[in-house]
Amino acid sequence: ADLKKKIILALQVNPSNKDDVINKINKYYDQFFGFLIDNSEGHGTEFNFNIVADIIDNTKGASIIVAGGININNIEIIIKNLNPYGIDVSSSLESEKGVKDPLKIEIFLKKVNEIKKTL
């Protein structure tokens, strides 16, 4: 079906379901605009670089958006080594649960823009 909307499929990933996620992305590649790969289950836990790298390497051509545990300390390695289509960041930009901190957002975006200039 050719929908007029761009739909992104969000998928939780962990070491035990990584292969299932890869298979699902490859199966539905042409039916979604992109795939959001979250490896923290919304808790802002540490980003699992190896799992996400394996998914990106095995789903050639899919627009992969990474999420989960992304912060100012690991954003450079994520951008430079994974080169994802997009990045979903949330809890690391909060001053308290559910409250975004404008200064943290500004600092994060400046860092991302600095990284992009080096690519």
C-alpha cells in the first residue's frame, strides 16, 4: 500500500532479539520510511554500540534512527562510526524526568554541528 504519510517503525532491541529485528527490517524495508532502533527501552540506559552497528551493517539501505542511552559523551562515536539516518535523544537532555533542559539541548546541538563539520 502506498500511504501518503511517512511511518517510522520503532523496534526495541537487545542481544536476544537482534537477529529478529534485522529480519523484520529486511522484510518490511520498503513499507516504512525508517526504523527507530531503541536499545534502552526508554530508560536512557547505556547505548549498546555493537548491537546497533550489527543491525546497520545487516540492513543495507534502510533508514535507521538510533535511540537509547545517547548523550553528549557518546554522540561523536555514534555519528562518526554508525552514520545513522537520525538520532532520537531524550532523557539525557532533561533537567528532571520529563522536563527538557534548554541549555542541555543547546549544548548537545552545538556538539552535533561541530561533529558534522568534520565529516
